[in-house]
Amino acid sequence: MIAGRETTETIESCHSTWVFDVHRMRFRRVLRDTEVAGQPVATGWRPYVRLEAPADAETFTVYLNDAGSRLLTSWRHGAHCTQCAEHRTSELSLERLQRAIRS
């Protein structure tokens, strides 16, 4: 979680940092290695109804509707990531991540 944002959860995927505003049930992605005018690019906030992200799982799923018929699934990024192998993306500082979340 980001300091001072107790209702925020983040998950790293190979190409994005996923930010979940648990209180407001919305999420956005901050894209890695993508900037405009020196600032990270973030998607708009989107509503979700459920997040399944077991700590020991390689994937996580974001449910966009109650029926579960609209969902997003992504791979978590790890130290020796088998999904992105040699195509690693750079890390994003906490300060830049917080600015992107607030935009």
C-alpha cells in the first residue's frame, strides 16, 4: 500500500502498476516506460466489483461486473519473471507513482 492511502492496493505486472482504490472500488494502471512531458502515463479510473489476487498466485483477476462475464486477468511481475523474460521494464519511484495516481 502507498503511505497515507490505506484504501489503496498496488500490484505490479510486467508492463504496468495496477492501483486499486479499495474504498471507491475503482482501479487504474500506471504504464511503465511510457511518459508524456516527463510524467508517467496512467489510464483513467475504472470501476470494478471484485479483485482476486492471492499473494501466492502468479496471476490476478479484476472482475468488472457482478456476473463475472467481464474481467481482466494479468500476470504478476517478479524477480525472475517467466512472462517478460528479457523484456523487463523499469521501476517507477513511489513519488512518481503517487503523482500519477492523483492526476
